[in-house]
Amino acid sequence: MKIVARAKCFYSWMVETHIKSDGLIGKLARDMKSDGSRFTRGWRRGRNEAYLNMVGASEGIMKAFDAAWAEYERYKAGFKN
């Protein structure tokens, strides 16, 4: 039986990768962890982006989200889900 690795969801990837990072991406990761269940555990951008807009995230946090999502997409490209 072959075990196939699967990419982490965006939430898990952010918390594990950026929780200790300086700057706005690190702040976003810490905010995501503290908001917990409000962030989806999926692989799609839309609901998390909508949540950030709903809570009035700053322009800086939205730019950090865009940058983090681009990095996440590169990470996911290494997996065949």
C-alpha cells in the first residue's frame, strides 16, 4: 500500500509555518490561531478572504494574506491532491 502525502490546509500551513514570523504574515498567523474556528480548514481562498473583509482587516493584513496565499499555492504545487 502506497502512502500519498497531502498538502496541509491553509490554516494549518499558516500556523505551523508563520506563527513565529515577524511582520504582518506572522501577525496574520497569530490572529488566525486566536480566532480559531472562524477560519476554514480548507484549501480554497474565498471564505478566509471573506472573513478577513467582514472583520475589517487592515490593508496591510490583506496584503499579507495575498502574499501568504501566493506562498501557500507554491507549497501546494509540490503535492498531488
